[in-house]
Amino acid sequence: MPPSRKMHLVAYLKAGPSASYPSTWRHPAATLDDLFEPQRWEQIARVLEAACFDACFFADGLGIPDLYKGSYADYVGRGGQLSLLDPMTLLPMMARATRHLGLGVTLSTSFMPAYILARYLGSLDILSKGRAAWNVVTTARDFEAQNCGMAGLPPKEQRYDMADEVMEACDALWTGWDEDALVLDKQAGVFADPAKIRYANYVGHYVNTRGPLSIPRSPQVRPAIMQAGSSPRGRAFAARWAEMLFCTPATKADALAFRTDMRSRVDAAGRPPDECAVLPSITVVVGETPSIAQEKAAYLESLVDPELVLAASSWSVVADLSRIDTPEALDAGGGNQGVQGHRDRMLQVARDKGISFAEAVRRPRALLAGTPAMIADVMEDWFRDGACDGFILPPTVFPATFEEFGRLVVPELQRRGLFRTAYAGRTLRENLRNPG
């Protein structure tokens, strides 16, 4: 009998002062003195594993956004979503501190050769004993391309065509070693069996790689694949490759429409729809009583810097929102940059709240504030009605959000039979397919 359906939980992390809710680094409970200390990252991994999260992943970017007012002053000066450390240096430490938690990294297919990507991710999967995840991005901002020696981004369709080839090339490299290629026979003097190692010899329109990969076959062979594409081409890519799909719908109805569309696309791509978990992001504030939760939420809102909200929204929609305040002006700017999901969410917020686009981009993400039971009620409602397969959880206050959620909300989800009480699998992919 297949396991009963249970939700998935994935933590959203940034290697910097704050995540998706602005100005939270200013909160008295937010830790800053340990930003560059290994124990900060090891401890949060232990907290998430104790709460039985499927995985965590680091959102990442290659640079400091300078879209708002043509400068990075507001984004960096006011403490936006910065990557102050490369997550690839943090994940091996987090792997050593845990045994079950999936460990995800964001890497772009637009700038890095397939061989290097396969090498990084294969190594992480070996060191973590099969817990690596890859958040595949094609990158949507010119400044990141310029930091990597390019004048600007290729067209969006081309970026996704390149991404398909990178994935195919990585697969050819990862499968180039048989599982038993390493012999390690000291007496016979045989370290490896060359007959069980092969060239990739992948030749595409944009991507070529010879191989063989120098990294042996890892426990998962391919890391678990995350993706967040919302455009038609992004959804087609996700239907082919994604096992966890990160989305940011503004309402339950929007989430339901997105998941329904994606399950249809995954099925049409010849994959079982249940192999792609659709995970909307929710931002929670947990209180012992409703009034405590509302007080905590109000305090967080009081810390928000309006200029940082606009700087962050400018990064999201890839436009200078000090000069643009309508969706028509945003579309007119058009160009080759942009993230469809971020634009969709802001339009959904404007429609749902009955406000203008200009007002929507000036609001931080909505907070789900309540008692553990109240928060679990909302999560259960979305999950049981088919709007999601679980959730991405960013912190409002680091590390308190994850500590409180694990201590207060997770037991409530477990009591309702909605979430695992122990890990069933050995690898991340096994835990995604068998939620326990």
C-alpha cells in the first residue's frame, strides 16, 4: 500500500542578514554576530532536522542588486537579501552536522559549464550521503551576467534551451561511473575498474562536454532538482526536470490553479505528477495566543524600511520602481530580464486586495500570524484542497522562526497526521517520494 499523503517542508535560507521579509535583521532576537561563524549554519541545520524538514536550500545570486535608483546603496545599506558567503562552502559543514536533512544550493545554468556543476553537486551528494538538492536557475538579471563576463543575458527561451542541455550533459557525466566502478583492492593493486567508467561525449547546440567526470557516482546519481519557473517556458522546463517546485502565489486560488497546471504538464512530459511537489512560500509568525501572534506581526511590520521594500521589489520584477508604478510601464520596459513568478504575485496581491500595482509593490509579503493550531489550519486547508504538496518556509526572524515553528507548529501538523514524525528514507529523493 502506498504511503498516505503527507506534506513536505523546505526551509528557505540566505547566507546573509535577512531572507524574504525585509528589515528582519533589525529584530532584537535576530542574530548577527554569528553571520560568519560555522556554528550558525550547523545549528540551523540541526534545528530543521529535529523538526523533520525535508530540506533546506540557499537562495542565491551573483552580485548586489543595483536596479533601484540605479544604485546598490539602498539594497545593501538597508540590509536586503544579500549573499555574504558562498553557500557551497556552508553546505558541507551542515551535512556533517546532520544525517537526514536535504541540503540545497542555487546554481545557474547560464554561466557555469556543465562539467563544473556536475563536479560540485556530485561531490556534495557524496559527502552528504545522498542529500544534495540543486535549485536550478537560468538567471533573470543582467548585472549577474555582467559579473560573469557577459554583456547581458541571452534571451529567455535560449536560456531555458541551454538549461535543458546542461541538465542532459550533467546526467551524462553523473551516469558515466557505474556504482561499483571503485574496486579499492590493495592486494591486487586495483583501485578502479576502467571498463565501468565512460566518456560523456555530450554534444548539444550550446553545451559540449567530453568527460569522464572525475567524481564517482553519488548515492542519488542526480541531486534532487528544485526549480521556480512560472513563465510558460519555465513551466515546461519544470515539468521535465523538477522534483520540488518553488512558487509564490498570493492566494489559495492562485496556488490551486498553478498546481493543477503543473500536474498536467508533468503528466504530459511522461512523469508521474506526484514526483513533482508544488511548494508555495508562506511567511509565518507563531504566537501562543492570537493576540500575541498579532503583536509579534505588528512589531515586525513596524521595523520594515519602505525604501528597502521598493529596492527588494525592484530586484524581484527587474525594474526600477522609483520610476515605474504601473504594470503597463513594467511591461513596456520589457526586455530580456525578469522573473514571471514575482510579477504574477504582485499583480495577484493588487487584485486580491483591491489596490493598485504601485501600492502592491510597496507592501512586504503578507504574514500568516496565529497560534500553532491557526497556522496548521491554513496549511491543512491548502494541502487537503490540492493547492499544494507542502510549503517553503522563509524565516521572519533568524533563527527564531524555525525554532518556534519546529517546537510549536510541527507537533500540531504531526498530531493531525499531515507530517512525518521520522524520516523514512536514506536519501533526500527517498524522503520526497516516501513522506513517512
